[in-house]
Amino acid sequence: MGHVTSVMSRMVCRQLIAVVLLAAGCASVPGPAPRPGSLATGSARWAYAIAQPSIGAFAQDAQLHAIIGAQVYRDGRLPSNAGDWSFVAWSPGLRQAFQVTVKFDGSSSTMTRSANTAPSQNGQPLAQSWADSTTVFAAAAPYLACGVTHARLANLNLASYAEAPSQSVWGLNFDAGQNQLVKWDGAYVGAQGAPNAPCAANLKSDFLKSDACANLVASGTAYDMDDPAWLINVSDQNRETCAYKFFSGFNMLGYNTMAGNPSLQKPQVAVLQQFQNQRGLPVSTLVTVDGLGQLDSLLVPREIKIAAVAATFPLYGRMQPLHRNDVSKNWVAYIYMLPMSVLPAHLRMGDVETTQCIWGQCLGFLQDANGVDLPCQQGGCYTTDLTVDYRFAGAYFDPRRNHAALPSAAADVGAVLHEYAHYLDAALGSTYPPNPLLGSVATSGFYDISYDMSQAQGACAPRRSTNPQDWITRYGFAGVPGGCMQGKVFIAEEWAEAFSMYVAAGRNFRAAKRRHCAEVQLAEDERVPEHRIRYGSPARRRERLQRRSRL
């Protein structure tokens, strides 16, 4: 077994400021049993919250220099029946080192000893933002050998590994395969020495393979999607839950993640159970190892499919970092770029106009590094200053904003097209020479089908019919009062909805036309009345005609 080196002077097994051989030399302990519950318990951060009051009472100037975990399960948490986390602090004023050890059950003990120098290679403490052990173990998960159940030892301190010299690094000594090294911030470094062959059963999708929630389930702990923490602020979906991570994965596969009233429904459970039904899995509220494996295997080809289109999104290099439990960066870029890529060439914006459209009308936000929306640049607010350090945040994917619902990808694509249709609409009266496609589509003829445009005032016009039996009145109107004078409605939603529908569903319309032509040809060839093909039996046709006559 390889060694994890340290500069600490006393190389004894799990003692104060021990610099430990990552080997099986310590006293035997019970075999680790998976810890039930969420990632919130059993991790290094969980234990540190217990240890902090003792460290603070020891000395106000105490600083953390090392973290030592023993018998840590492969999900980065202590098992339910064994293991502990030790935290080594040093007080420059007292010239003493102080260790708090927190056991798997939350109980703790302390030790103090004299120490004239700081217990680290360069005397510097650990960064306060050190990554939690669940994140660290997830980073190593794709590279583990088969048969791994736990780490005998997990040690974070400043050491001199050949793979990461003079850096604070986690050294993880697992019960099978090579030692793994992960930086203090959760970035994977590599194996210590020659890497072992990763287990074929390891997760493979970029979305899940290094994720703490996925690693929890892959380690054998089923996760309940009916998480009581699913909602915050009454109706907002809580991104901090693992349920949201898996929910986002289903969104990336095209499942309908929208909920009409999220405070009354459980869309995260509904979409899981739909997936379980379709994949022949036991239907429950639990994400299991088998379900996770199938989700992962479906995400791999999806990631490959979307990568090329996503990379062409003009703002790809300026996207705000997403929440760790949100969909992937490529998925957001794909949602924005795919619908624009199928438009006729003369309706496709250049990179600069795409950016200005997102700021002014199109779906999404332009923000500074702190998430504050960029200001208006000139009268009319058609553009903003693009010489500043700006970032793009997708609607529903801003990590600083909570939402009551996550639209399906299909709905999101429709929203991208809907908002762009408003940008194109000449009836709204907006033009600006630097943005050539703004207001470039004459839509008055389209509106005149449903509205009397001879009486239009701006974007307000009266409907041509108010007869509820009229087809357009019953099914077609999208106009809303919108602050218009009595008898007139705001008409702009009509064009936006129609544009979105026809672009998004154009492939289906063309396919239907081809099928219809083929059916007509078949009817002529076989001398079968066309209505028999289109509507089935004569009784079925009479039923349809009667229903239409009642409209």
C-alpha cells in the first residue's frame, strides 16, 4: 500500500497531529455500515460544526491546520457504526496544538499538547473554504477500483505530494485500489503512483460521475425524492436538495418537470415514477443504485449529442456558473441555441445582436460578476454596454434566484422562440439601426386575421369576432386586456405564440403533410374513400362531423 506523507513530526496511528501512513496499520474496527439520511450528516463539515465551539473555547486565535478522517464511507460520510473525524488546530499565542475528535454518533473528545511551531509544512492554516468530504469523495469516485467500500484514512493538510507539491491536498486511502489525491477545494489531482483501472460500474456521465448526491446513491444509500426540504419560501423548489439534482437530470432527458402548483404537487416524485415505469424499475419515491445507473447511462449519449450545438452559443464563454444541482452548462446553452439554429438564415442574429437581444427582450439576463443586471445604455434601452465584464444567466437557471417551477426543455425552447418573436415584431414599433432584426418582421397582416387592424392603437386592437362558437374566438385568441382601452386587447402575444409553435413544431407539421399526401395517394391507388383512411370507420367520421357542427 502506498504512503501518504506529511511533515508532522510524530508518525503514530491517528494521534494528535499524526502524520499517518495510509495503510491498514491501525487497530481493527467494525465493518462500516452505510449511513442513512442525507448528505447533511456524517461529513467533515458536519463534524467540524460540532468541533468548532471547542476550538473557539481553546483559543480565539486558533487556526485549523489538518483534518483526519478514519473509516470514512465511500460517500464521504462516517458510517452509521464506526469512524471519526479529527480536527487539529494551533494557537500561535498559546504555542499549543489542540485536537477535537468527533465520532460517528456525534460525541466528541479533545487533546492538547505544546507546539512551538504550526503543524503544517509552511506554517499556514487550511483555507476556510475547504471542500466538504462529500464533494472530495465524489471527485475521486470515477477513478475508484472495484470493491471499494470506504477509506481507511482521509487526511487533509499541507504536504509535498509529487502530484501536487506544496498544496493542501486530501489523501484518501481506500480499502481497494490506489490512494487518491484531491485538492482542498475539491478539484481532483490523481492517483498516488500508477493509477488503477477504474471500475466498469462507476458512473460515466459528466453530470453525475463526480456529483456528491449521485455518489451517495452509488455508495448504496437510496435517496428519497419526497424530501421534506424540497420546498423553501412556501413554494420555491430548493436547489440545495439532492432531489433537485436528479430532477435536473430528468429535465435533461426531456421529461416534463413543470408543475402547475408546486406547493400542492410533487413534480420531482412524479417524474421519477414516470421514469421507473418506463424503465421497468420498482415504482417508489426512492432513487436506487439501479435507477441511478439507468439515468446515468441515458445521460451519456445525450451529453454527446448536445455538445456541438451548445458550443456554438455566442455567450457560452460568459455563462454564470450554475448551481451544482442544476442542469449542465451545455444543456442551458443547447436550449438557447437549438431553436435559433433552425431558423432561416435571414432571421438568425449575429453574436452581438444575440447578446443585446438577451439583455433587452430575449429570454435570459446579462449581469455583472455579482449577479446584478446590466443597466440601460441609451434612450429606448435597446442595448447595454458590452465592454464591461458581463455574464449570461439563463431564465430559470440563475443560481441566485429561486423558482417555483422548472419548465420542461420543450417549454423552455418555446419560451426562447416566443421572446424572440416579440423582438422581431414590427407591430411593437421598436427599431434601432445597430440591431437590424429588431422589429424587422411586418406582422400587421397576420394580426388582421383575428383583429380589426384598421382600428388598432399601437399594439391594441378589437377582436374581429366575439362569438364563442367561432373557431378563432374559441381556440385562437391569445390577446389579453393589457392596459388597452375598452373593447380592445393587447395583441402581441398572438404572434409570439404562433411563431413559437410553428418553428418548434414545424417538423411535425411537415411530417403530417407528407403523411397526408401518402394517404391520399394510397386512397387513389386502392380506390378506398379518403375519409376511411383519415377518420377510420363511417361512424367515427360522423362523430367528428357532429362534433365540429356544434362549435
